[in-house]
Amino acid sequence: MNIKEKLKVVGNFQIFENGKLIKTFNNLITNILLDDMIGILAGYPANLDIRYIGLGTDNTAVAVGDTALGVEYSRSKYVSRGLTAPPTYGEIVTDFYISSSEGNTDIEELGIFCGNLATSVADSGKLISHVLWSYTKTSSVELLIRYTITLS
């Protein structure tokens, strides 16, 4: 029996366009996250703090073995993150803000990047979540992307 049969890890995106919720969807959790989570039980330091969201232009199908976006063109640091207050346990919510001057092109993929090696530089850090999302971002739009990950 593998970890995926014992532990359920669900990532969920909520996309707000100029303050209005326009899209909600679950995503693919990568093997990197699962390996680091199980490593905690063996005493390995996790290094999983969520830091950035990457926007990309590649619409190739995502896979659990992905370690980077297909073509990352923009990255934004989180604006808030925290554990969900009880009575909800095992959940963290992270918000990312994409201003009207950022990421203005066709978005095809999103990725969540973690760890102390995650910086504003494309492809840095650990990719723990990868999802396809086709959207044309323009300068008239501000996006709030809320990412929730739940363990059960």
C-alpha cells in the first residue's frame, strides 16, 4: 500500500478576477510534496514553506513527476498564508496577488513553489502543485489566486 492510499492530499485553486470568484478547481499534487511529507517521519527537514506561484504558457498535460512548469514566464510571492483555524484541521490557505501590470499574456499553467531555494527566478524551488488553466490576462485585470492544500 502506498502513501496515496493512506493519506489524502488535495490542492484547490480559487481564482478571483477584480474581486469576483471566476474559477475553482483541484490540482495535481507532485511526487516532490509526497516524498518530503513522508520524509518528515524519518527525521528529514521538510523545507516545504509555500513561497511563490508561477505562471506559464505551456499547455502540455501535467504529471506527478513534474519538477518545473513547461514554460514559466512570471512569478509572484504569496501575500498571505496560514493554517485554517479549528474546527478545520490539516489545511493551509495561501493567497497570491497578480497586479494589473503583471503576467499580461495567455496563461496556460500554474505552479506552486516551496522551499528555501524558491525565489523570484523561474524554475527555482520545489514544484508541489501543477495545473493547467487557460486564461488571457490583460492590464485591466487584477487576480487573487487562493491556494488551499488539505491533508486528511
